[in-house]
Amino acid sequence: MQGTIKLYDEASKTGSLVTDDRIEVAIDARSLGDEFIRTLRLGQRVRFEVEDNDGRQVARELRLVTFAGR
């Protein structure tokens, strides 16, 4: 699945992204997995898997598609 970063707080490593189907998915500290991503920027394109976490969709295994925000 692919989407675009909507919000990201570097200090807490939380935020959200919007899928291409316009569904908002949460980002948490485990979303980045083993990827060597230091920060995420607004508008950046990402690939990811979705995990259901107590009824809330959370991104997992986030991978960068673009390296700079639009």
C-alpha cells in the first residue's frame, strides 16, 4: 500500500499518513521498523503495511518512495 505523510512529530515518532484511497493511518514508533529513516517530512510518499491495533489502523514496515517532500 502507498500513501503520503500528513503529520509527523520527530520527538515522539508519531503522526499519520493518508493512503491513496484517502484513508488516514496512524504512525507510531514501531512504524519505521528496521528502515534507516531518521525523519519523515510532510508530503513524502511511502510504502507500508497496515496492522489493526485495537480497532485503529497503524502503519508498519514503512519504506520511502520519495526522499523529499513535494
